Amino acid sequence: MKYVCFMGKMALTAAVVLTLLPAAGMYGQSGLFQSQQPKGPWSNKSLSPDQRADLVIAQMTLDEKIQLLHGMGWQTIMAQPESGPATRAITTLGFIPGVPRLGIPDLQMSDCVEGISGAGTKGRYTTALPSAEAMAAAWDPVLSYEIGTMIGHEMRSLGFNMSLGSGINMIREPRNGRTFEYKGEDPLLAGTLAGQELKAEKALHLITDVKHFVANDQDVGRTTVNSVISKRALRESDLLAFQIALRESGAGAVMCSYNRINGTYACENPYTLTDVLKKDLGFKGFVISDWGATQSTVKAAMAGLDVEMPGNDSFGDPLKKAVESGDVPMERLNEMVHRILRTEIDSGIVDDPPQPESPDVMRGFEMAQKIEERGAVLLKNEHGQLPLHAAAIKSIAVIGGHADVGVMSGGGSSQVSPAGGNPVPPPPELLMNPLAAIWLTEVYQRSVPLKGIEDKARGAQVKFDPGTDPAAAAALARSSQVAIVFAVQHESEGIDLKNLSLPGNQDALIEAVAAANPHTIVVLETGGAVLMPWIDKVSAVVEAWYPGIRGSEAIANILFGDVNPSGKLALTFPKSEADIPHPVHNDPPKPDATHPMPKLPGFPGFVAMLMVNGPFFDAVYDEGLKVGYKWYDAENKTPLFPFGYGLSYTTYAYSGLQVQSGKGLEVSFKVRNTGKRAGEEIAQVYLTLPAAAQEPPKRLVGWSKVVLAAGEEKNVTVKVEPLFLSIYNEDKSAWEVVPGEYTVWAGGSSRDLPLSAPVKLEGK
């Protein structure tokens, strides 16, 4: 049974996926790329998107309005329709039919966190990019814009006009199975990078979406968990990331999540959807539910939800009846429709719909390699073990991680189908349980690290050992000049990690190899943080994340010095799970008379088995403001590797810190490359607030990526806007700057800040 990954928001085996696809061909008579030009006074491009939307609404019937507010419904999705609007769908799970008579286009949606996953169901090629954590580790807004541009071009070439990314949930639970989809633990970093990516996609006339709104910080029990968290903590962490991303991008949609927030479902939560998102943040787009996350009709609509996906159980006939009865006022219905239409017009999909073309494969390759080369993080390099000098090496042992066939990728709805199929088929016993196979199958992209190493070390004997027998691997390592161990940790939507240790026998494997060869290098392909009990016994460690379709070339370039690593961690690596805010994973309770299994609306039977894996329960985020590095600072815990950390093949020195206050802060300092080769340093600025603010010891307030030749020095200026100096006052429902003395820090990581200076600020 071939494994296929995309099911809108869920991964499925081919046996299930094939029941969900429309019968019509992608480019045949289905008319996916047929132009649906505006027909009427609303076609006047000199009018504002709001004016044009209102002109369209005036001509719409009630049924046409309702049609725009929901997906096709599970019955249609599973029926393989041979006629009707569904035949126009690329995938019916991400499709909302438009109104052809008014020139309103269909919405064709796809996940695109690490490349476009929706096209895989049609056998269409899309570029498998490195994971979002790799993108975040580059700390590069310019690169993020380039990523969005590449994704946008591929989206349009395939007929999609709405992207379902980027994801920016904070890493409150590092065992979350979707950590690889997100952009780290800091709201400024995540929001800025996501904002630039989405800004680029919108510039190519796509509707963009940011998710999962909000506090959806674990995936086990995601439909039944209640995230308990203070308003201040929400506003200064999780919600702040969305605020920054929306401001940077002008994204057209926000996807509300499965979980409850302080007792109320995210997709029917008036505080987050209306009070914060639509009022405080001035969001003009529409709120779309995560797939199956709509729990009601009237309550959800009145709370601020605008679109139900992929079903129609709540916003189909039930919404029509609620409008007719007055339970949902016509004014609210028109607002929902207005938000969708003005977003479609504002994004450009009405006036400039996608046109068919072949994806630019070479451009995708170049971008995937560029992301990995800038996002891989050199964690350890004892005695200058790296870079390897090919001319001096006679033998190399490459061990483990399926490095002979490919590189690991993250699973679930963001899974990009591997070109040529998965080179590592799942074990037969896994396929005996289709529900387990959906989430647990490890998929590898066909970029072969072994080949990349062989190409760099042509004069050396390079041998591979699968690593299944530590003794055999150690024997090969002992007879080799250098040993490179590839270690993998699979993450997927729908499951969380049992712990942060490398799975299987990989820790023992690394220990055995390191004991046999002092020149042991570990390359990690993980979704997030991993424990390293062997860290003192190996000579070098490279965090490669999920490296994408050109992972082999990028990793080899880093190992052999063609690329000087510059990536820095966007999340903290702990020494042990005892050091994280919640040492024991918060699993759903086992069903009993007190905790019965819930029956949630929005899911057909077999999907409910996937989505509902336990009774209702609470996840109490009592760490509050102390997310990620802020927790370790506040609790005086030393991490294995801190937020912002990353080594280079050169070194840097900081000097001359100056701080000027005014409207925000202007922080200036000098960075010198003190090594013998060119490099890129991510210079970071942190801020300590007055004690009266009751904040963690410091927060990231800015950074600059500095390119330096050997021996070169540059002046760096980082501007800090007032928002990042502020705290959220719950009593006033407002941001404010606490008066007092602040401390500005600058350096190479959250724990390496050689420069500091005080600055007094007045309260605002």
C-alpha cells in the first residue's frame, strides 16, 4: 500500500485518500484555471476592496452567501462527485466553490508550511523545503520573503489561490508533534519571519493565512484540551506573534484552532476572535476554522468565526436556518461574506487568478538548499573538527539515519510527497493498522547524505552502516578516520513525542561509535529539541532539522566547509526533561465514568477516531510569560544549548554599545570578525525591564544579520519599537511602558551577551 500524506489537515493512507479526491482531472474539463472575471459594477478596480465587496453582496442570494462560508461537506468529499462544483476542486478537502455568475472565484487551498502538500494527491511535483524550524534558525527576514516568493509561484502554477500557512504557535510544549511546523519560541522572531513569508505570497496575489489561533501548543488531545492561560501571558507571547505577523503581512485569513482557551473553544471564542483579533488588532480578513474545529452554529458565528472547513454541518443549512430565524442577524451574515469578498479582491485572486504552468523545479532546489545552509546550526565543534578537509581524509564511516537513501521529513498535513515515492517503506506491521500508519509512517525525501559526502571526499573510502547493530557500526568507525552518525527523530501532526530522547537505540549507537572513534560527528535530523547524553563524547554536532529536497548537498557543504554555518537556535535545547516547564507530558485522561469520551461535531466516524483521542482535560500553562529561554532565565536553569545559540567556522567580537531613547530605542554597537574566514553573525539585542514590570529576566527586542569578511568590523544599529518595550496591562486592557531603569544587552545568543547598558524610560 503506497503511503500518501495530504488530507487537507490530516495525513491518510492511499486507501483512504483515494475516496476523497474529485474524479475530474486537474487540468481537464474541470475548469480549474478558467478565468472568472468580475461581472458588474464591482469590476471597477478604482473602487476600494470594501466598496467592491458591498456591490457584490447587494446582488447575492441567501444561498450564494451561505455557499461561501463552508467547505463541500464530508458527504461530498467522500462521494467522488462526477458533476457539480466539486469537479473543479484540486482537492475537495480544501475547496469552496465561488459564484461564477458574479465572477467570484473558487477558493483552492493547500497547506504550505514546508512546501505545498496539497498537490501530492494529484501526482504533481512541489518542492519539499526544510522544516519551519530550519527557516526560523536562519533568523533572516529577507530569506523568509524569498521563501514566500518561491512558495507563491508554485502555488499559482498548480492552481491554488489560498495558502494555509504560516504556523507560529509558541513552543510551550517541546514534545509537540508539530514543533517542526512552527518558528520557534519567541513571538518577535516567529511573527517577523512569518510576516515576511506571507507578505511575499500576498504580493503574488494569493490569500494568505496564519495559524493556529491560538495556544494550540500540543497535538495529543488537541480537540479536547483546554488551554488555561492568563490574558497577559497570551497577549505577550502567543497572541503577540500573530499581532506581529498580521501587521507585517496583511494576511487575509486566520485559522482558529481545535483547543479550548480558558474554557471556550478557539473557533467560538469571542475574546480571541472578536475582542483581540478583529477589534484590537483591526484584522479585516476572515477567520477560517481548522479542519473539523467548528463546534456550533450560532455561538461560533456570533463569536467571530467566518468560514467552516471542510464540512458544512454548522455553517451550511443550520446557518441558513439561524439567519432566517434571526438567531444570526443578517448584518452578521453580510459581515462574514464581506470579509471573504474584500479579502479575495484585496489579495488579487479576483482580478489576477492563477494560470497553469510547470513549477520551476530548479528554483525550488536552489531555495531548499539555501534554507538548509542558512538554517542548519553548528552546536559543537571541539578542536576544530569541522570543517572536514577532503584532501587529508582517507576513510569515512557514514552511519545510521537512512543516510544511504534520503533525509527525514515531518508528517501530517504539511507532508510534501517525496519525488519518486518514499524510499523507506513503513514496516508491514504498521500498515496492518491504517489509523496508526496515518501518523506514524516516517517519510524521507530522496536527497542522499551518503552521496553528498562521497562527492566531497572523492579521494577517501566512504562506507555506510545502517546503525542497527551498535557493535558493527563501532567496528566500522574504529577502522575509519572520521565517523559521521546521522540521527533522526520523527515528528508528525496528530502525535506528540513520548520524550525528547532520540528514539530507538540511537543514543547507544552514538555512544558506541564515539567510544570507537574520537573523531565522531553527529548530524541531527529532528523536528525540535533533543536530549544528548553523549554530548561530551563526540567531537562535533550539527542540527540539520528536516533538511528538504537538497538536504544532502547542503549538509555536505557545511561538513566540508564550502558553507560557513550561521544558523542559530530559535528554541532552547534542555539538558533534561526535568528542566522544562512541564516535565511530564499532559496526556488526556483515560476514559471512565467521570471522563467519558466526547462526541465532537464536525467529523465523520473514521476521522473522529483520529481526532478525538481522549476525554476533555486541562493544560495549565502556569509558566505564563516564561516561554522558552525566559523560563530558563527566570528559574536559573542552564540549558544544553540556549535560544539564539550557534557556532561558526569563524569568531566574532562585540564592542561600543550605545543606546538612545526616544520613540522606542536605537541600539548601536560594533561587531568584528576575529577569525580567518568570512561569515555571517546574527547579532541579538535583549532587554531587561524594571522589577515593577514583573517580567522574566530578559526578552528579545531585535537582531541584525551581519555579513563580515575576515577581520572586518561593522557598525550595527537595531531599532526597538515601543511595543517591544511594553507589557500588557490586563486591568486597563492596554499596552504600557513601565517607568524605570531598563538594561539593554547585545551579543551572540540569549546567554552570550558581553555588552550591556542602562537606559531610563518614562511610563507611557
